[in-house]
Amino acid sequence: MEGLHKNKVIFVGGKGGVGKSTSSAALAVAFAKEGHRTLVVSTDPAHNLGDIFHEKVNHEKTALMENLWGIEIDPFHESKRYIAGVKDNLEGLVKSKMVEEVHRQIDMASASPGADEAALFDRLISIILEESEHFDKIVFDTAPTGHTIRLLTLPELMSVWIDGMLERRKKINDNYTQLLNDGDPVDDPIYDVLQRRKEKFAAVRKVILDPAQTGFVFVLIPERLPILETEQAIRKLKQHDLIVKTLIVNKVLPDYADGEFLAKRRKQEETYLEEIRGKFKEQQLIQIPLFEEDVSDMNKLKTFSSNLSEGVKA
């Protein structure tokens, strides 16, 4: 886990059911135990942080233990906040008689595909850019793999979209300036709003792409499908210059687990562990054993976090 100690922002991803949320929570606990002010954030609509810590966690920061706070991003709440922000940005930009119709159109758009994703992304940006001043570590427990890839590549996609909008707006303004024939640039509040958005996207993209600031962790278990999905995710993220350097290999049968059934299971598991070692030579592999009981309380979570800190290689 030594590489992650250098990062302020850490994204944890993985296939559903591999222990991603538990690993995120344990990672956050490990940092908090070391004295780092840590914020753990769930972007997964199927939130588990509150259940893991036995605390009511919502869209505001909730204290979980010494040096550790949690947030569960609520898509519905964030969509409402995001749409309200869009409406505020349009204040004074449209004629008063058109405001009601414009608001109606915005409300209709809020139910369209991708609206929740845009709101989630907006909240993620604000956490990375604003909460970084108050915390030493920010750990994101993301949704299952496909959603994680989409979320992490949004800064690049949105930057391209904003650039296109700014270019079109600039052409309109240039044409209007020529029409007025006075040579003075046109004041355009919409252009200013878009420019501010572009600056925020650029700032968060700079953080995410900087390996000194941001680390990417994937959780998998020694089974065929999680290995394949992890391999695909690493390849897709690399195409966007997002490099996964750490893998948590979770739920590995301990040596003391006995019996004919477990012996046969362990034999198959060792085959998959060899495959993991062969496929992921560029990543640090941290092996976590399958515990006798669920990681269902703080003591067990601290045991899990100790295993992470020790960084037993798979």
C-alpha cells in the first residue's frame, strides 16, 4: 500500500460483490488510524458505507471515527441541487416572460438519461476541488466497474463538449460584433458561465491525471470473471491515461482452512492466483484473506485495514 500513501485522492473500483465497499472503508480506516484526516465518499447508488460503519451516512459529511468522515452521494438530492444551479445560472439571461417555459424545459431534461450522472459528476468535482483543502485523504467507493470507467472518463468527455460550446458561442459573438460594427467585444454571460465550467473541468482533470495526487485501486477475487473484468477495466482506463497501480485480491482462502471441499477449492484458487500474478505484473498486489465471519463491525474492519497496511503480496 506504500504507493497510495503519496496520493491525496484514491478511487476504488471493481466488479459487484468482490468487497469493493468494504475495501474502501478499510482503506479509509487505515489512513485515519495513521493520523490522516480522511474522507470516504460513496458514489455507488447502492450505498453500503452506512451499513459498514453502523452509522447514518448521507450527502453531508458524517463523523465515523477519529480522523474519519463519510459521505454517501444521493443522486436524487444532487440532481435537484444541480438543476437548481442551472436555473440560477440562467437568471437574467432570458426574458422574464420566457422564464417559466425555460424552467419547464429544464425540469423535463432532469428526467432524461445521463442527468443523474451529470449531477454526480458535478458533486464529485466539488469534493475533489474543495474538500481537498480540509482533508489529507479522500477515498472514493465507486459503483461497479462499467460506471466507474464512465465516471472517471467524464472530465475528458465534458471538456471536449465545453470546448465545442465555447467555440460556437464565440462565433455568434464575433458575428454580432461585426453586425454592430463598433469593434467592441460583446458581453456574454453564457460564455462566461461556460468558461468557468471549462476551468473546473480542467482543474479536476489535472488532479485525476496526476499520479502524484491520485491513485486508482481495483478490488477482485481469485475467480475467472473478476479477473477478466479487472483486466478490461485497466486497459480501458489506460487508454485515457488513467493508470491502475494497486490491486486488492480479496477473499483468498487462508492456509488453515481445512477439509476436502476447501482443499479442492484452494487448488482451483491457486490457479487463478497464478493467473493474477501473470496478468498484473505492473500492479502492486495486496492479498486479503477470506475471514471466518462477515466484516460487520469496527473491530473486524480494523483487522481488514491492518491486512491492507501490511500489504501481503498475492
